[in-house]
Amino acid sequence: MTIRVVIADDEDLARRGIRTRLARSPDVEVVAECRNGREAMEAVRRTSPDLVFLDVQMPGKTGFDVIEAIGCDAFPHVIFVTAHDRYAIRAFQVNALDYLLKPIDDERFDLAVARARESLSRKRDSDFGRRLAAVMGEAAPPGRAGRPKSSAKRVVIRSGGRVVFVNVAEIDWVEAAGDYVTLHAAKKSWLLRETISAMEKKLEPNGFVRIHRSTLVRLDRVGEMKSLDNGEYLVLLRDGTELKLSRSYRQALERLLDGRS
């Protein structure tokens, strides 16, 4: 992954210092250097960089003026570089990744670049995963919102720099943990940022049923059930896994007893 960078600072020495430090990173390419706000706006629009090192006080337009002119949502990741600390709060209000004070400390600079690298990696993983999901039918393509989706065949899991495809047919059960779920398939498990309710809608057409507020199970993986004294049931999967069926999920109980999947 190459990080395309624009440097915007009215001081020649400051631009040279940033460029020299960036030269230590082989994955960084400086695509433009700017001496004022007007040049910065033109460079961002022309080069579409991933990251901008932006001075606050520049001739003509300030760094904040540059962001406002292009739009905060459309502006690339930004690291402010300035001799004044009084702009820090405003900088983070426009979603700045970092705020470096002059004279720049090398260790602090490297930390800011590492933070930008990590943020860009997450964003690209997320964008790539959404495109894959659209192709695979996991997400509705543009212009088809509201169209009924067929049952999912695979689940896309993004982790670091990897994209893992898990066949729904291989999943035995799903466990909730806040806004995340863990997919259990044989001896493997994967963590996915998704709610249990969303997974229930996605997996129900494939024979999954919710047996607890935090548990989904594939019906054909169930091998045995045992009643408990409190009116709940213990569900035993064919691989020996024991799960609890809450008495509040009577529909799941009926499906299990009727053998309907």
C-alpha cells in the first residue's frame, strides 16, 4: 500500500523537514508540496492524496479554510503541523488524525505516520470488503435498495490486511458479544463486527434459529436436547458443544421438536 501525501506549509524549512522524514518510509510518496492555502486546495483536488500534512497559518487561507472549502467529509486524512497549540481542539473537531507542534520531534512524527498508516489500512479493508460483499450478494448493490436478498452463501470477514470467506454451510453456531459475533465452524472461529439480530436475519434462510438472546444455531447440527428444571433446555450439538435454549424462545423449541429446518 502506497500512501500518497501532500505537504502544505508556507515555510520552506518546514516542508523540507517533513519531506526528509517521510523519505524514511518506503511506502510513502509525496505527490505535491504547497506554499499557501490556495495551492493546497488545488493540489488536493488534483492529486486526491491519502494524507495531507497541513499547516494552520498560511498566506491567504488557513488550513481550516482549506478543509472547509473542500468539505470535511471529502477531505483526506490530515495531520496538522503548526507552531501553536491553541488550534488543537478545533483540529480534532475536523477529524484530524494528529496535531504536531513545531519544532517537530522525530519520534512523535513517526507515531503520527504510523497512526495514519493504520487508519488508511482499516479504511481500505472496509471499502474492499463492501465491494466484495456487493458482488457476492451480501449487500444490496447501488440502485437496488429494498430488494429482497436471497439466503447468504458466504460471510466476508475482514481482519487486518486479510479478507476471509466463510461458507455459511460450514457454520455450526453463532455467539454474540456486544456489537460483535463469533462464528463457530468445527474447530475454527472468527470474530465479526455484526449484531446477533443482523446475523439472525442473514442466516435464518439457511436453517439457523435463535435459541438464546446471544446464540444462533444451525438446526441440522443439533443432536440432542435435555430439559432443565427451570423450564429451559440444554442443546447438544453433534460435536459435543452444549448450548442453552432460553424458555423465551419457544418458536425455536417448536422448530427443534418438529424437525423443521
